[in-house]
Amino acid sequence: MTAEGFLEGRRLQLARGVLLQCIMGGYPPSRFYGSDDGDLALVADPKQIHRLPWSQQPRALAICDADELTGESSRLSTRGQLKAVVARYAALGLAPVVATELEFFVFAPNPDPTQPFQPPMGLDGRREDGHSAFSVSSNNGLRPFFSEVYACMAALGLPRDTFMHEMGVSQFEINLLHGDPLLLADQTFLFKHLLKEVALKHGLTVVCMAKPLAHTPGSSMHIHQSVVEADSGRNVFSDEAGEPTATFRHFIGGQQACLADFTALFAPNVNSYQRLCHPFASPNNACWSHNNRSAGLRIPASSPVARRVENRLPGADANPYLAIAASLAAGLYGIEHRLEPSAAIQGEFEVPDNLSLPCTLHAALERLKRSHLAKELFGTEFIEGYIASKTLELTSFFDEITPWERRVLAAQA
């Protein structure tokens, strides 16, 4: 839209079906979004209008809500779903607080998708070999790229907590500062967009796949969650003596009750399960533990005021609005129904059957399809539409034969 049209308040409309467009570009049958495929209104959030600092031509980006023409939020909108979950907390006098940790890889250009990704050539003329986890000098070869990333973050008002090199080859992580869930979802979306745009300027490729490299840790989007009293800001997970409260237990109990049903919302792609089924600190379970990275739900070491629950299931490929909405909805379900969690686990452990999660996209979609709870919390229209779109993607994946199949199976009798 032209700047003039935007400032005049001209309404931008969008066909409802676009919210269910799959990643290859196709659409499920129109019955999932209305046979008329009528319009939605894109309503810009005035707090999320940003001049794009990496663009030579003056351009701006506005994050919008997708609203029905009657004014209410579209049930197909993931941003609208997150706003609805936050409103349910507010009705109880509560406010959730979240932070996201996003991991990503920086690669050289990859024009041939049949070839593996490679780390970029550093300023020293070498490619990283994968021994740089938490190194203070590991990103020096990418200093021009990261310098512009930092500058663009500042220009967009994206506060960063820590930036570090992760365990993978040319893999990095950013921790965004905790705050309002909608704000953090917007910031996570903006940061991923910023990364890819700045990378293109520097002749690089940023990849937020869950598992882009074999035999290498995948990329997560861990979600840290706490709940405070809306009026006082007091963390309701800790009592006056600094001990964990019943609300804290119930929040964990809700997460455990919902994670299996919601796995397809946290792990939305075929590749998501490559990360989860080869768990380099990427646990595919609903166990909980104090400071144990093998558990899907980890309680980080912290002071009572910062007591929180870390959901380690989502990958970097997850939709931040939907993943945060699903995680917070699960916790609220536990609070409302006073669900008690299982016993905490520590050290080496075997996952009980009732706390194991689906390990393929097909299994996760089948579980979501049977979930009355998911339809209760997010609406039948959204869940059925989501499943329809993801089923198209899964079918497309099965329409291709992989190099592994040709290499290993072709010689079999």
C-alpha cells in the first residue's frame, strides 16, 4: 500500500482463505474458510508500525489484525487467537508474562536444495567446523552481518537480552526480554523477518528450520512463561515465603494435559520431528523437572520472583503467535481445572507412556483431530482449517522420493 493510502486510513482487505494457505501455496477446500471466500479487514496495530532500516527505498511494515468485516477478530487468525487467550487470563485478574529464545542457522547461499547447507566463508577465509559453542570469537567472521542485525534491532525497538553461538555449526541464539505475550510474539516475528532480510544484503542465508543439518542439534523456540496479578504484578507462581504455589502446580498440570494434543501447533512441519526424534536437548515429552534439559517442561534455576515454566517443545519453525497461545491456553486450562502435575523427574529417566508425545506430523495431526479440548479452546473452525492445511503439506511431502530412499532402498531385492 502507498504511504498516502495508509495515512488516509484506506482499508486493506484479504480473502479469508489466505489465512489457511499452505507453505507450498495451495489451499484446502473452501468449506474450511467459507465457500464464498469473503474478505477480512487487515487492521494495523498502531504500536507495530515500523520503518524498515535495511531497505534503501523508504518502506514500512505494519503488523495487522485480521478482523471480520463485522469487527470481531477472525477465528482463523493466530494473532487473534493469542489475544483471546490473554483476554481469558485478564478476566481472572491475571496477566501472563513470556519470553522467547530463538535459535537459527546462518549459512552460505544454497541455490541447489538437493545439496546440504554449508556455513558461510568467514573473514579469515575458512568455514566454521562446529566447535564454537558459546565462543566469544565464534561470530567474528560474520561481524558485518551481526553489526547490522544489532543496528536494525535497535531501530525497530527490539530489546535483546543475550546473543550467543549455540552448539550447531554456525548456529546462534537470541533471548528476547520477557514481557506481554502479544508484544513478544510480534517481536519474535519481526526478528525472524529482520534476520532473513539483513542476511540477503550480506550474501547469506538465515534458516529457521527445526533441523536443517543432520547429526547436528536442531533449532528451538523455547517459551518461558509466568503469570502475575494484573494489578500488583506479583508472580502468582511463588507465595510470600518464596515457595511454589498451587497455581504453579496447576499451570504445569495443564501443560502436561495438553501438550500431546497440541504438538502439531508447536511442531508444524515434517522437519519439526527430525529435531524432536533426535533429541539433542530437544525433548519430545511432557515430563517436568527442575533445571533438567531432558524434560519437555523445565523449571529454570531462578529466584522466587522469576519462577517460571519453560516449554521446550516448540521449534524455531513454529508460528510464535500460535505456539505462545497454545502454551498459555494449556497452562490456563490447568489453573481453571486445578490439575495436578505428575511427580518431577531428575537425572536419567524413561518417559512414561502417558507423557510421551507424537513423533511424526501425521501422528500429531491425528491426535489434534481427535482433540475435543483443542476445539474447545481454539474453536472448531480454526482447528479443522489448520489440520486441512497441514494435511496438504504432509501429502506434498509424501509425493516426493528422498535421496535416502534412492540410495539405500534401490538395491534391495
